[in-house]
Amino acid sequence: MPSGQFWKTELYDNKLGFVSEYGKEVVELLSPAPGEKILDVGCGTGDLAYDISKTGATVIGMDFSAEMIEKARVKYPTIHFFTGNAEQFQLDETFDAVFSNAALHWMKNAKQVVENVWNVLNSGGRFVAEFGGKGNVNRIVKATTDVLDEDYAIDAEKLNPWFFPCISEYSHLLEQQGFRVTYAVLFDRPTKMEDGEEGLSHWLSGFANQFFANVSEEDKKLLYAKIAARVRNDLFHDDTWYVDYVRIRVKAIKP
């Protein structure tokens, strides 16, 4: 994940818990087995690593955020977690599977990530992941970039931290590396936020703070309100915000 993203672990766990809840479907696709050794890339505060460990697999969790890793260690002291960059990491050990949920879209050097995953997998090992795909949060990104441009003359496109590929682009990266892609799907998943009117502000504060790095806390509230006004007709229904998520889910095998 990019160094400019600051993670608020309490907000992440208490208001953005949908990340781990939806990730349970990806754990099902992973289908971990007792005795397997699995690396969780972008493990966050460790909830899914813990779910995987309950199957009898041995899990190691890695995340770029020291704050996330610190919280994960407190929550799940029996699991090994470490701070690491998926775009650069090298390990002395290998794994039966690499798992990742809601993390790969933070890594713009996707080709290097795929290579690093390949290098730590055993022959026959699998890579199972879900992350933002083409079109993910399009409405929110457009509203954010427009508001920042109008109010601050900021070119927010340059601040965009995300990589949202289409299926063909990401499958090509995997196949180019040597993986055999056995499953790949792109799907819309409008995602319900908690706390009614405050839901979008929680999302922007938790996931999009790189866009607002040079904005005061007072001005952030004003900007959040302006962004909300622009997307309200599309994303606010039944007194609840629904973020316009589009996800890629993949499974690939190292021969």
C-alpha cells in the first residue's frame, strides 16, 4: 500500500467492517486445508487471517501499514504478522497458497506483486484474491476530483492511489508470469455503509485520505459534504449510503 495512506484502525474495524465480512467469500474460494501454509497479503487488522487459521492452516499475515500490523498482533497474538511491501518483499520460506482481500488495488506495480507472489508459492500452489476492478468507486472518484479541482485547483488524478484493472489486463499479468488462471470474474457490488448520513464520510476518511492530505480537518468536512451532494442521487438510498464497488475475484495456479 502507498506510504501516503494513513490507516485509522479503530475506524477500519468499527465502521468499515464490511471489508472482512465480504472477504469471507474469498476465504471460501481459497478453501484452506489443515496443515497448509498460507500467506495473507494486505492482511489489515487480521480478521481473515484468523478465519483461515481456524481451518487448521498455518497463516502468516503481511501488511504495509505498521498501524494495521500492530492492531492485528493485539487481536490475534497466536498468528505471526509482519510489516512488508508486496511490491518489494522477498521471503526465505514458501507457501501452499497466497491470499489477498481488498488490498491489491493499492499496489500500482501489479506486475512486480504478481512476480513476488509467484516466487513464494510452491509448485501447485494457488493465488486467490479479490480487489477493486475497472469502474470501482467511479462516481466517488469523479466527484472527489471535481470538487478538489474547483475548490483548491488540485489535480486530484495525480493523488489517486488506486489500480483498478479489467479482467483481461490482470489475467494477462498472471499468465505472463506463468500462472494458470482457473477463475476470474468482475462484478458490481454496491456496498452498504453504516451510520446513515455519516457513512460516506467514514468511507472517505478511512480509504481516500490521500486525496485530502493537504486539507485541514475543518475543510475536509466541507469537502465531504460537497462530494456527498454530487453523488447523493446515485448512492444514497433508504437513508443509507451504498458505495459503488466493482470487484475482481481471481484464482490462479502455479504449475
